[in-house]
Amino acid sequence: MKKLLLATTATALIAGAALADGHAKEVKLGILIGFTGPIESLTSAMAAGAELAMAEVTDSGALLDGATVTPMRADTGCIDNGLSTANAERLIADGINGLIGGDCSGVTGAILQNVAIPNGMVMISPSATSPGLSTMDDNGLFFRTAPSDAREGQVMADILKDRGISSIALTYTNNDYGKGLADAIVTSFEAAGGEVTISAAHEDGKADYSAEVGALASAGGDMLVVAGYLDQGGLGIINASLDSGAFDTFGLPGGMIGDSLPENVGPDLNGSFGQIAGSGGDGIEKLTAMAGDAFDATSPYTPESYDAAALFMFAMQAANSTDPAEYGAKILDVANAPGEKIYPGELAKGLEIIKNGGDIDYVGASAVELIGPGESAGSYREIEVKDGKNETVNFR
């Protein structure tokens, strides 16, 4: 019995050493995003993007002497802190080596503070944008491939002024994401000489938004900016506005961009406009070609999800370890210059360069450039709804 115990202990120590040295045969990456809730129409493509990067690396055999990468999905509900933290704890118990997520800002902060920091787990969010996450004490564990809403507020103010809008009414979903984005829009638009007639919160999950729309209409404005969720309260606000005739044109920040909004609202949404994190160029074109008909690679936060997964794997290769305490410090190195630029479909090439002692500058699908506390510098697609579809009309 004693010999068996010693043998078992020795086996465990050898396995642990292999993991620390980066030669584990399986790497597990959690994908913790809102498969249910107010952005569920976006998350299928987001997960598919992350899993495409994992499959690309697994098929190449180039990561850590032939490791396979296994995705493990779990749900945040987008706005459910209890569900999010419970599922994060389950993923860690199941042995993940890194966490892609959360998605919405409030749950992302909850996961970071309550689960990731106590367990020393690295997180890379593809879509959490609250400015509050920039200053959170994260022990160097939190990164994001989506830019902060502080940047989006500036971009939206520029778009509004360029389109001749001098005054707006503003409503926002009553959570960390909505509040942070609303503050950024108000600050930037007023600094540019615009007038915000009202900035009022709305709750998600209501059947009737006529009272909220009545208050917004009374304040007036050239148009209504809706800083909400496209599958929840934001949709309700727009439908109630159109039904009452209060507003007929809407400003659409990132949480409102997705195919489901024009599909659900119909032709009355034509002419509305906004912005979503994203870039043009070789990166997104390569990812779109790779995805083919399997999923829409241009869907919001899908390029950022592919890139989040890629950053994990490059950092592990650079550290020769799947231990978050070892590879976390390498994420900024592989994301930024100097080094050879790496795009979607070139993950094996990047892994080989790192293995051979070289440097990479991961550009990816979303023009990755991490600044400050490890967040995206931020480029945006300007969107306009035309003939019932979101069309990219500019990049900023």
C-alpha cells in the first residue's frame, strides 16, 4: 500500500512538472460568455471564433511539443453574477489553464474579483468594455482584446458630430457597462460642443418601456442614443419609441450592434447608425475566409474571441508553460512589437518562431495592440443600417 501511494505521488509530481514545463498533452481553455441572456445572439459566433483558433493550433501540433487544446464552454447569462462565478469556479475545478471571458462588463468584474484573482487564473475578455476594468487591481491577471468604452465614447461623439447631430437624448442599461459607456458618451459629446438633453437608465427584462420613452421624448433631442443590449431592454426602448413616434433615428453603441436588431425591428431601423469594435484589412479578411459558411467571422466580438484564444497559446509557448503564473507575463510580449506580424491562419508559424527563440507581433483578426493595463488600443467599425442590414461604412 505504501509503495502504491509513493508511486501515485511520484506520478502526480511528474505530471505536475510536465505541466509547469509546458509539455502537457492537453491544454484546456474555458470560454465563459453569455450563451443565454441579452447578447445570446452574438455568443455562438464568438465561441466558434475562439474554438477555430484552438483547432488550428491542435491540428498544427506546434504548441508545446504537440499539445492539444480543448475548449470548455460555460454560461454567464451576461448579467448574472451568481451564475458567472459558479461556472468560473467549475471551470477551474475542471482544470482549465486559461479563461476566455467574461463577456459583459459586470460579470467580468465579478469573475475577476471572486474567482480569477483568488485562484491566480489569467482572463482575456473579448468583449468586456467598462472603463472601470482598466483600473481594477487585477494582480496582472486580466487582459482584453476589446477596447474600453472610454475610447468608444470619443468615437461616438466624432460620428455624431460628423453627421451633423447637435443634441441627443441618451438611455443606458442600468449596470456597469451601461453607466460607464453613458458617462463616456456624455463627456465626449459635450466636449465636442454637443448637448445631451437627458441621460436616463433603463432596466432590462421589462414588457413595457412607454414610461421611459415618454421621459426621453419630453427632453427632446435630434435623436436617441441607446446604450443597451440588442436582445433585451435596448430592443424594447427602440420598439416603444417607434410605436409612439417619439424618435425615428437611433444611435447604436456596441451592445446594440448585431444582426438580430434590424431583423427584429424591421425597416424602421434603416438610417440608424453606431459603432462596434473592429478593424478592416488582412486580418479580418483571413479570418472570414477561414470561417467560410461555418459562422460569421465579422459578427461583433468574434474576431476578438479568436484573438483572445491565440494570445493564450502564444503566451504559453513563450513561457514554455501552461501555468498562469508563468505565461501571464508573456501576453503583452506576444501581442505587441517588435517581432514578425502574425495573422489568422498563421498560428503555427508564430508558435514555431517563438519556439526557435524569435519574436512575434500578433496582429490577428482585430489588429491587436495591447496598451496600458493590457487592453486593446481600439479601432472601430462605423455601422449604418441599410435595407435591413448592418453595413460597415467607415473605420475609425
